[in-house]
Amino acid sequence: MSGLFEGTAEDYDRYRLPYPDTLVELIREHVRPDGTGRLIDLGAGTGHVARALRPCFADVMAVDPEPDMVEYGRARSAREGDGIEWRLGRAEDVDFPAASIDVVAAGNAFHRFDRPEVAKKAAAWLRPDGAIVLMWSNSFTDPAWVESGQLQAEISRVLAEWQRRCGADARVPAGWERHAYPDEAVLRDAGFPRVVACKVTVHHTWTVDTIIGFLRGTSAWSRSAMGDFHDAFEADMRKTLLGVDRSGRYEQDVSYGAQVARRQL
């Protein structure tokens, strides 16, 4: 479904945290790229996964269904000369020649796909020794990030209240937690019985402005999602954050992870 991230590209690119080198190194240990080969980043957004893994491959393509994301990513690639190719399209709709891809990747996007369909297509695109790499990170909205729980509770209250008020609940896909059919089971059913999990933690300091900027880059609390309530929502969030901690600085141990799926047992 396109349009959910309309108008978010600049904030998405600026405020979403990049994947750390420590996670990339763990992925490299399992994928063992040699600087050749081709990677496809599905649901790429502005290219966080594509850029993190770019040095590992000769060719990298970023695919996203949002025209704003592709336009922004393409402009950044042209400006920085990173050589990433961009394509507009849904993960379910794009196609590539059989056995032509070394890695199919997605970051914080797989839950928005028809996962069995995309995994099945990826199995056809990949070379026999190819891999699917699913990357993710948590954020300040994760309940585990504040020991006391006060700030998390206040943030959750404000987010839920404004999401209901603006009717933005439908922007979060039903069943996104995927408890009934975990990603690992989807991958195994698609012919990838070897699934290895990697996880790292990096300390990060948020500010009021970076938290609000992060929210502008989401599907559920962007300017588009909030509509006429946008200014009021941001004012409420700013007041809430400063009401909990006047310093305007909020510490988090950010968790990053990846699942690397291979055909070989």
C-alpha cells in the first residue's frame, strides 16, 4: 500500500538511526560477500539498508512503493555518487531474472509485505547460495528503553490519543507483531531452513527535536497522518517530553538485529 509515507522522506532519512557497523560486520560473517554480486533492498525507504550494505556488493538496487522515497533516495545517490540504483514498485510486484541476485534484504519493512509471496519470489531470484537478510531496529517507542517506564508511558499515551483522534490506526498493519506466523517460519516455508539471528545494542541520546523528527518520518504520526492536527500533536508531544525531563535529553540503548536466511542446513 503506497501513500502511507507521503511527504516523510526528508525526516525519514534524517531522523531514523543508521544501522551500525557492528551489525553490518555480523551480517558479513554469515553472508560472506566478496565485493561482487548484487543486492536488492525491498521497501527501502530512503536507503538505510542499501547504504549500510553498499560496500559489500558490486551492484545495489533500492526498491520502494513511495514516489517521494524513491525521488529523495535517487537524488541523494546522485549527489553522493554511491551507485545505488532506484526503482519504484511494491515488493510483491517487482521481478528479477531467476538466480540473478545474491542477497534480498529488507529493513523494518517485511511486516508490510505479503510475506509468503515475497519470500517465494525471493527464493526464485536468488542464486543457490544466496541469502535473505531482514534487518530491524527498535526506537524510543519500545517499552524497554526507559527503566522507570514513566517516559514510555507518557509517550505511548500521547501517541495513542492522537492516533485515535486523527483516525490513523489503519496506517499500522494489523498483526504487525507476527506472533501467529513469525518471520522465521515464513522463511523456512519458502525454502530457507537455516535462519541465523544477529543482535547488537548501541547507546543513543535523543532530544525533543529528534524524537519529533523521528515521528514525522513514520506512517502513523507524520504530517500527512495528523493532517490539521499536526501542530497540536507536536506541541502536545513536546510538552509531554519536557514535562517528564526538562533537560530535553533522553537516553536509550537502541537494539538492532538481523535474520540471515540461507537454503543450506
